[in-house]
Amino acid sequence: MTTGQQTAPDAVRASAVPVERRSPMPAWAQVQRDIRRLIDQELPAGHQLPTERDLAEIYGVSRITIRQALTELANDGYVERRQGTGTFVADRPEVVQHDFGLTTPWRDRFTAAGLSASSLHLRDEPEEPEPYELRKLLGEEEAEARRVHLKRLHVVDDRAIGLTDSWVVRSVAPRLARRSLVDGSLSRTLQDVFGLRAEDTNHFLEVGAANAHEARLLNTTLDAPLFVILSVARLADGRLLETTRTVWLGSRVRFHYTS
């Protein structure tokens, strides 16, 4: 071995963040988060991780805890486990770019870039109330208007990258809840079926972390970093059309804006 070269255990040991015993986060989730951080920042695709025994020593936890963390990382596509060989950093897909300044539907932009993009209408998901952070952006009468809730999962190259919840004013688009979305797109359905088009939309960008429900739908880890976009869309006459909350996986999406 050449001078300065590190073995797999030493490379991880040098940068690993110890498990915090007093944290409300389970030990396996802390290990998972830290290994994910190392993969995002330091470890290249194909890099072999230390053995379960070495990782247990590095993090000061049991091998069962390490095994659970590695299983979750494998489910999220961060690592791949090869029988009889070990655990390796997976070759993860490229981050996709979302352009804030363009009005072209996001799927059309990704498709033009040679990617397979689609939205799945999750009709079986339970109806959810409009969150407070959206309601406070509305006038009092608007906030009290009855809504139709729709949830869509956004997929690029067979991997979930985002999730959108929309609350459409029921009186503006009657019977929307009974209809199938045109190509999985709410905006196309509103335009093609109801003749409605948002003419004034305000977006608010925040950062957040995936809750248990979002983590399940996006096939990611609890507390995975998210971009959160809150939007309020109005018709040309000023009437409220819809409010939306969209979350994008921070590990799969980056935003571009030209001023």
C-alpha cells in the first residue's frame, strides 16, 4: 500500500460522525444518514464499504443496527450488496435540473432532455387538508372555499423524484374529483377539460425534511432533505384556482434560475 492510501475502514473512520445516544433518532437511522453523507460528499461509485463488523466498531453500535442501516441504504439506491463480496457504493443516477424561470411543464423539459418523465395520480391516497403554510397566503374567503385534493408522484427514469399535493377550488372545476387526469397532468386536465389556465402563479421555495409518509412514497429515508415549493395560482380574473405543495428530493433535483 502506498503512503497515505487509506483502507475502506480507515477512509470511513476518518470522517464518520459517532452515534448520539441521547438523540431521539434511532441509532440505525443516524448511521444511515452519516453513510449517506459520506457517499454524497466523499465516496465514489464502486467504493467498497467496510464490513459490518468494522462499521459496528466505527459507530459503536451492534451489527444488527449496521445491517438495518445498510438495508435502508440499499433500498434507497445508495449502496448495493454483493453476495460473498461485500457492500459497495452504487452508481447513482444524475441529478435532474428544474428551471424556475421557465413556464414549460416540467415533464416536457425533462423529456426534451432525453429523460423518461411521468406523473402518477395517486387516487388511493387519503384526502389531506390544505396545510397552514398555504392557507395563510390566502384571503379569508379564499381560505374557506371548498377544495378538491389531488396527489401526484413525479417519476424520472423509473425513480421517484417529487410529490405534489394540489387543492383546487371545487366551484371552479366541478366534478374534478371524479375525472382521470389527462396524461397524469392536472394543468392539462384543467385546461383541456375545464378551459381553465393559471395566469398568475406565485411560488415560495423552502427547505424541509421527508416525513414518514413522504419517505414511503418517494422511496427514501426519513428526514431526507427536500426542496419544498408552495404555490398559489389564480385565473386571469383574479379568482383563486388552486394551491399546491410540491416536494422534490434534494438528492435528485437541483434548481436553476436566471435573473
